[in-house]
Amino acid sequence: MFPVSEMVFKFWKYAQLEWEKQGLEVGIAILSYSMSHYRIPTLQPEHSATFIAVGPGKDAAFPIQLIQAIHALKHLLSIGCNLSDIQLVGDSAGGNLVAQLLLHMVHPLPLPSNLVPPLDLLPGARLRGVYMMSPWVSLSDPGQWGSSIHTKDNDIIIYKTARRWGDIYVNNIGNGVLSNVSPAQLLPYAEPILAPNNWYSHLPKIVNRILVSAGKEERLLNQVQALFDNKIKPYFGDVDGTLVLQDGGVHDDPMLDFAVSDVPLGNPLTAVVVEWIKEGFIKE
């Protein structure tokens, strides 16, 4: 899991300005979740959840980022935002986190409510939409979904680095959580592609539509395709479930333009994303 970078801010600022040109005002809230300065919240004898600082270099173990995402969404709801006015987006590990949050909404994490709070959604309330760009949803054994993790050498992701990061994340699942909860119980949330299909079958109850994208030259291509084909398309169909595979695209390709520019540099996927999210807000 990595913190938000400047190019992400620039990408969504560009999108926001494009929507304004079309008469659509959209507020954007960005969660910068913990990467290295906190351990998992642990229950003290008085049963209060606390964050324990351990200093730089220590990866924050799952489910700390999910807990932060839950609190972020609860905050938006507490200040008057309706779930039906919200679209969730995330790229790479952020796409993983979006999937974690959706799964928690339909199948709550098996941890105490004072550690992982319930969302208490109104009956029938649904998100306007969800977009996952190059979601990193398989960490422990990405090769099981196909050869792209090994063969897409033009990608910005290096295979050995991806495996090392994935192993660190998976091997520390639940580190510090109550001893009666096994990592195996938490794994389907941390690796959303491993969650049972029947969990995903409930997603149409909480979200109207889902867009997933990947580059055809990225290492995560096969796992992104498997996530969409096996977990999303069966329950959202061709109308409310959309997969876009970008010709020549690499991991997080639309974002990369904004590492060197304030506007897209001819990337066709950017326009698709901006239009899809706009349609989600204006569609009744």
C-alpha cells in the first residue's frame, strides 16, 4: 500500500475542472491511508481501539487501511453526504482498498465492532458508482491468473519488486489483531479476488455500476481481467459493469501523464474515465 502521490491530485483536479466546464460541480475527498508509521489498531484491556506508532520502515498491516477507509466514508455520511451522491475510485493498491471496502459493506469483517465499525447504511442506499484503475487484487500468487505477471516487461512494475511487496503485505495480515481471528479469515478481504462469488453477488445492493480498467501491457492484466470476469460481470452485466483494457497501456497509465503535465498527453482512457464518472452523477 502506498500513499497518495502528486500526480493523483493533478489527475482528479483535471477531471474536476472538466466536469465544471460541463456544468457539473463535483467535490473530491482523497484518503491518504497509512503506509509505514502505524501498526494495526489493537484492543487494550478497556477494549478501546488505539493506533501504535512504530516509526518509519514498518509496513502498516491489514486491515488498518480498511479501517481508515471505513472511517473516511462514515465521516462523509456524518456531514450530510448521501451514499447515492458518492462515487468511490481507487488506483493500484487503492483499487484493492476500494474492493475491500465494498466487501466489508456486504460481508462485514469478522472483528469487533469497536475495532472495525459498522457503516449503518440506510436501507436501499447505494453508491452512485465505483471505479478501480489497475486494481492490485492478487498478491500472494498472482501467477495463477495467467502469464502477464511474468511476461509484461514493458510495464512500470518490476516483477521481483511486486512479489516482494505482495508477500510482505500478505504475510503480515492481521498482525496484532485479536488472537482468535486467523489470517485465513481476513485473506479474502486483503486479496479481494479470493473472496467468494456470493459476497460479490450482493454488490448490486450497494452500488449502481462499476468500471474497471487496466493496460494491456501491465503485469496485473490477467488478475484484473479475472476479477471483472468472475466477480463483477456476472452480477452487473454488460450495462452496469464495464471493463476497459487500454491498448499499449501500462499500470496506472492515465495517471502517468500527470507526473509531467497538468493535462492528459493524448491518453484515451482519461476521457473515458471522466465521461463515465460524469454519467454516473447525471444518470437517474
